[in-house]
Amino acid sequence: MQVQDITRTALDGYLRALRLPLDVARGVLKPEDPWAPAVVFEQLEVNVRETAGRLLRDPALQQQASFQRARLAQLEKAAEKLAAAEAAETRAERQERLAQERRIEGERKVQQKTARKAAAVRKAAEAREEVVERRQTAADRKRLDAERKALEKQQRAVEAKKKAAAIQTAAQAVR
């Protein structure tokens, strides 16, 4: 085994040991990919491998760093796309919520307008009923007044007949 292999193995072990608490936390928390602390650590790891590869003149470490950097670039692009998708989803949800609120407000206004129209119709009907009732009351008064006058006439006629009958009875008694 060459010195570079030993150094590379030691560096890998050291970096794995540093990453262990992060891996345990990731296993417990189960965050979404890409997890920001893991990305930051991987960037540190890339820099360490790249620096160690230059200092030790180890092309394998430099190549690992290059591959990791490319992987990180893909993760960053994926994170950007995910953020853009989430922003679009949030915007769509906000627009949907606004549309829902407008629809509800429109329905509320229609209900209010319908209620106002129904109240106006009810008021108009009550006013018509009141007018009809007043007219009917006036007509009833006229009719009742005419009936009262007719009854008074009949009563006077009956009284006149009684007087005539009494006079006739008295005249017959005198005869």
C-alpha cells in the first residue's frame, strides 16, 4: 500500500467520523432531500479533499473532489428547481384561495341582494294588503251604514204599523 492510499484511507475515515453525528441526526429527523446541513458538510468535504489532493499531489483525491463538486452542483440545481416548484405551488394555492374568497364574497353579496329583494317584495305585499284592508274597511263601513239606515227605516215602518194597528184596534173597540 502506498503512502497516498494510506493518506486517502485515513482522510476518508476521518471525514466519515465527522459526518457520523450528521448521519445519525438525518436518520432520526428524516428531513427532505437535499438537507442543508448535509450539503454544507459535503461542500466542506469537497474542499478538504481538493486541498489534500493538491497538497499531496494525489489525482484520485482531486478526482473524488471533482465528482463530489459535480454531484453538489446537481443537488443545488435540484434544490433550486424544488424551491421554484414550491414557490409556484404556494403562488397557485394563494391564487386558488383568493379565487375561493372572491367566490364566497360574490355568493354572500348575491344572498344579501336576494334577501333585500325578498324583504322589499314582502314589504310591498304588506302595503298592498294594508291598502286592500283599508279599502275593504271603508267599503264595509259604507255597506254597514247603508244596512243600518235600511234597518232604521224598517224599524220605523214596523213602529208605524204597530201604531196603525193600535189605532185600528182602538177604533174598533170604540165602534
